[in-house]
Amino acid sequence: MNTITVAAAIIRNDQNQLLLVRKKNTDFFMQVGGKLEPNEAPEQTMLREIQEEIGVNATIEQFIGRFETEAANEADHVLVSYVYHVTLEDSPKIDAEIAEMKWIDLNAEQTWLAPLTTEVVIPWCQQHGLATV
């Protein structure tokens, strides 16, 4: 079984919605993020991919963990994901290889979500509601 290693971002808004993107020529919505470059730390990958994909700088709030799931767009691949909760410094906009971007409600019935999103990210967001100030 082939392995793909990525860093992935959990990005939420004030309504506790989750930001997802769909890359060009793919069907599944997923976290902002991407593959690690050689000798690149997952944290660096995360911040670089956010800048490349949605054109903003971000701050890492928390390392959520390392997870293994089925890859969304590559058959017979395991996805190893380093997942981070981040906050954006500005409004996101589609950039680089992104075809579509949307905010989803955590309880919405979405048909085309990546396994990492459904198995790890949404349950984590549901358990860790937004802190009230």
C-alpha cells in the first residue's frame, strides 16, 4: 500500500463552520493542506500550503495529531496526515490549484468529503466547539 504524507488545516469561522477546498480535477472536498516537501516540517508545509491555496497567512493554534485514513483521490493509498487547528489572518480566496472553496456546517450532509474530513476533522470540531470569550 502506498503512503502519502500531508499536513492539513482545520479552519473554522465564528459560526463554527469548517473551510474546505476542492482541488482542480478532483471530486472530494478536503482540508486546506498538502504534501510535505523533502526536509520540510509539517508545520512549515501547513503554513506554505495555506498561503498557496487560499492566499492568506495563518497562525497555528494547536497540533491535533497524526492520523491515517484512506486517501480521497488516490486509489490504494494510505493518507498520513499531520492535522493542525489554525486561524487565518485575512479572508481566504481561491488560489493555486483550488477549483472551489466553501464553508460547511458540521452537521450538514455532504456527499463528497474526504475520509480525513469525515473520520477525523468533523468529529474533532464537534467535540471542541468554539471557545466563547
